[in-house]
Amino acid sequence: MTHLRLEGLTRRFAGTPHPAVDGVSLELPRGALLALLGPSGCGKTTTLRMIAGLEVPDTGRVVVADRDVTALPPHRRNMGVVFQSYALFPHMTAAANVAFGLEMRGIPRAERQARVAEALDLVGLRDYAARKPSKLSGGQQQRVALARALAIRPDLLLLDEPLSALDAKLREGVRDEIRALQQRVGATTVFVTHDQTEALAMADLVAVMNEGRVEQLGTPEEVFERPATRFVATFVGRAARLPGKVEAPGVVHCGAVAVKAAATPAPGASVELFIRPHHIRPLAEGHSADNALDAQVLRRTFTGDVVALECATPAGTLTAELHGGTPGASAAVGSRLRLGFAAQDVRVFPA
């Protein structure tokens, strides 16, 4: 069941040559988490702000549970928003911060206190209710902001890069906490991030944005393994990139060899091939693959659980990412081997 529907949202700011958001349309099922993913300036935060009512679209509609809320002010949309800065009141305790939205809505005192206790319990901060933000860690402040957003029992939960102020180790833990909490309460959620790891780890659906448009909407697996555009293939994850020209259907000439691909443009087209490093594997003696290339190891990088082998091949430079213990993972710089990958794992886009 669709809970949130965006219909052709467009927003242009004065003095800018292009729209910040350009015709964004998408649907989000009830209880799902959508990540708006893209580089700075791609329009993801402006899209979130239009959903929240903090920006008015030039054209298009925001529909929540079949109710057009486009013309409603923010306080009548019943949406919980967690900002990048958390926006906690420094002179108020955690409990008072959580209670603020309830008080503004005229919730009676007894119910307000019950909802504050419930929300702080949800985020594991009941024992910190009397502390002010200055006495809380960054992760605890983030959870207070989340509790404040959940206390109003929102129709939508909107998160605008809420982890960006945290250090890397804390981010991962809080990220997992938010996802677990979102699934537990069943809140339909839109999450803005420029961090692809966050998007892939947390989301049910990912909308990859570029220059105000959604270039692809899909599950994390679809976006990562089957990028719809050259931009998505470049922005999400790592990939070997090989320039070439289509020789025949399913065959691309790259460097000195022909590379097989599952789908290609018409023969003669100049293209660029994208292959994820985890799809490239050293081939044992007597084994083959759709594409099998002689290779020489140029660089070996050990990162703990993964070994990256950057190799020179007749098609160009390819990098294979292997888990420790995988055959070939111990190959030294200068050694020779054969690399293989399947035609179905080669994505082809116009050059």
C-alpha cells in the first residue's frame, strides 16, 4: 500500500540556471524506509523539505495516505523531522525537548508525560531524561532528536543526514539502531544521505539523485548490481571502467580483446563498460568464464577482510576484490594469473 507519493515535484531558486529539483516522482510503501542518495547539490534535501512543507514546490504534489498535503503548512502535516544539527534546545532537558512538539500540539499533560517516557524508552534513554544536551554525547543527542520526532506519532519520519556529525565508529552503531527502531515502530521514513554505505545498509528503497532528478529508484541490490545509468554505476560502489566499441550484439572491443556483455547498444557505438570488483575472480587451472583475460598484478592492497588486486590486462586495468583465503588472494605484485568474469556482470553505457 502506497503511503507517500511524490508527483512531478519541481523547485527552482532565484538566480540559479537549473531547478534544484526537477520533476521528481516516486512512491513509497507504508512502513518502508527510502534513502534519497546523491552528491551535494543534487536536490535531495530540497525534496525532503518539500515533503515536510518547509519548501513550497513550484509544480507537483505531495500525497500522504491518499491525502494531498502540498498546500498544508508544516505543523498540519504531522511529520517528525530530525535535522542534521539535531536542533535541540540547549536550556531544556532531554525530556523537555521530547515533550516540546507534544506541548505545541496541545497534548494533555498526563498523556504528554506518558509519550515522552515511551519515546525515551524506545531510544534507550529513559535514564537520561533529566540531562541537558551539553551533558549528552553526540549519539545520545541524535537519539533525543529521534525520540522527539517519534513522540508525536508521525505519519512520516524525515531524517536529514542525521549521522553526519558523528564519528565513523559511532555512525555505524547509531545507523543500525535507527534501522532497528524504524522497523520496530513501522514508521514510513525518508532518509537523506550522501553516504552510499548508509543508504545500502538501511534502506528498503534507494532513490539515486543527480542534478535534481531521480536517476534510479530500486532496492539496494538493484541499484548496486544493476545500475540504470552511467552516473549510478559511477556514484554507487566501485567499478572497473573500460572504454570500448560495440563489435556485434553482446560483444565490445576493449583494448586488444573482445569482451562479452549481456546487453549492448547497436554495433559501432562507443561505450564504457563497468564491472564491480567483487565479480572479477582469478581462474584456477582448467577453469574458464565468459570473459577470461591474462593479467599481471600491479598492486596488492590488504584491508583486513578483503584483498584488492589491481591488474593490467589486454582490455585495460581491472581490480579484483577477494576475501582472504580465496584462491589467488595471495598473488604478489608482478605475478601473472588469469581473471574471469561473467557477461551478465558487465554493465554497458554510452561513452
